[in-house]
Amino acid sequence: MNILIIALSGLGDALMFTPALAALSSKYPDANIHILTMFKATQDIYKNNPHISKIYFWNFLKENPFKSINFLLSLRNQYDISINVFPANRFPYNMISRIIGANKRLGHDYLHTNIRSLNFLNNYRILENNDLHNVEENIRLINLVTDTSSYNDNSLQLYVDQESKNFAQEWLDKENISKNSLLIGFHAGSALFKNQIHKRWDKDKYAELAEILHQNYNATVLLFGGPEEQDVNEYIAARSKAKIVKTPSLLSGLALISRCKLFVSNDSGLMHCAAALHIPTVAIFGYTSHVHTKPWSDNSIVVRRNDLPCSPCFYFSPKPAQCRQFSGNEQFKCIKEISVTTVLNACKQLLDTKKDI
């Protein structure tokens, strides 16, 4: 049996499919399971996954459309099952599924969308449940073709290779950070497309939090992120005792995250990576749904404004995020008005329960 996982919506969503992938692999141990992605970060987190035998990386955003169609046609009729990783409520994702043409094309019918998403192009579908996490939605999805009720491990699967672990140790040595140092990771950035810059908690508040954690816990704060987030990290580093982490690959960065005793992050792919690495995580949420995308971990705290009836307002929309409730400087107050004290209290709650602090 040949199975294709279509994971086109980003790092965090791809990572939240890994419990379903492990369950699927356990039910079809002899299947060839391949994955299609258009993000290098997704390729990185799957390259060491033992359940995946082949990865297709194709940048649909940059490639010529005709070249992309020819690529998809090269995959046509090779697969018994294709699975559109939740969420995939954009018409290009469903068209890709249809062009590849697996006999069983798994996907969702979404609550916050319309017929223009072309979800009907998948011939095996379930209705989205607004009360479930992405991990649970993916497990429900694969149950269209198998029964995973006897599979009990729903933890995220993330594998960091030894080369990346060696890099992490070399970087710490170069920065004169001892093995006994209390390391706290920050991810103060976010993606930029679809207005996701509004997921970001204020950089001045991150800088203030870094200073307090350094003073109260003698913590070394490490700032993680990609090239598009370096300006934010440089700003925070200039105003605090934080260190900017520059790594040659995502996996190298993950090896350093795995050395942290706490991770503080906006709603992002790195937040999910920290949870997958079993790092206590403080997740700062604004307009996105914490029900669907909170860290899949018992050792995490979500910080958000519970008193705003308009939040969350963004349900996997293919359109850019907009604040329709407020105007001017009050837009996205759901994230702007979260205080340093509130986030600090969440950090204390996780740090003070650690016996080695």
C-alpha cells in the first residue's frame, strides 16, 4: 500500500499530524508512507521520522504553475490513500489532492469556510469538530481508513539527530554557557504571511520579561527564530541580557531548545516543537484558537485574554487575519494588552515546580 501525506500548511500543523502518522504506521506496518510539503522546516522535522520513507519538497509558492502541475502529474495514480493534514481548507490544497488522484482522498469539511474551498474534491471526509485540538482532528481523519482505538500513544513525534545535538553543545561552549546554566528559550517572532505578524506579543515586553527572568532566576535567555525574525531578536537582545541563537538548520535550533528548562513563545511552529521535546512551555495567544493549536503537552500554560468575546476570531481562514471588533491602536488588543506580569506568573508556575531550579 502507498500512502501520501499532504502537509502544506506549515511546521506546526505538520508536527501536530505526527501522532496520527505513528498510529497509521502501526496499523499499516508494510505501507510506503510518503509526505509532500512546500516548507523546508516541515522537511527538516520529518527527515528523521522512521514512519516516513520518502519526502517530496516542492515550493508551490515560488515554482512556475505549469511546472508544479507537471510535478503533481508525476505523482498521479501512485497512491492508494492521500491525506490532507488538518487544517487544509484552501482550494489549492484540495486541487492538489484531486490531481494526484489517490483512490481514497481524506480531508475535512470545515465549519468556517464555504464551497469555494473545494473540500468536496476529497471523497472521504469528516466534519470538523470545533471543540477538538488539531492532533485529535488528524486522528479522527485517519480513522476513516483504519481503527486506531487500540493505539494509545498520542504524543508528538520529533527526532533530533546526533549531529544537531553536537552543534548545540559546541554553540553553548562557544558562548561560555555552562551545563548548569538555567536556559530559557524565547520565540518572539512569527510567520509574516496572512498578517500573522499580529500573533506577536510586544517585543518590549519580551525584553522586560528576559531581564526579570535573568534577575530572579539567573537565567540565560536564548532567542530563537528564522531570518525574518532577526530584527525582533536583535531588538530584544539590545535591551536585555538575552542571546541570539543563529543555527545552520532548524534541527540544530531544536537541539538547543531541548536544553532549555522553559520555552516562552507566541502561537508558532517552534512552540509546538518545544512541546514535542517535552519542554515546559508558556504559550501567548491572541486571535488564534487555543482550543485547536495550544501546545499538545500537559506541561504547558496558555496565556490569553479570557474576557474578550471576540477572541478567538481566526479559524484556519485562507484570508489574512483582520481585527473587525476594534479600530486604530486598539486593533488586536487580544495580544497587545497581555501584561508582562501575567506571562511572568505563568513562567514562575512552571519554573518553581522544577526541583532542579
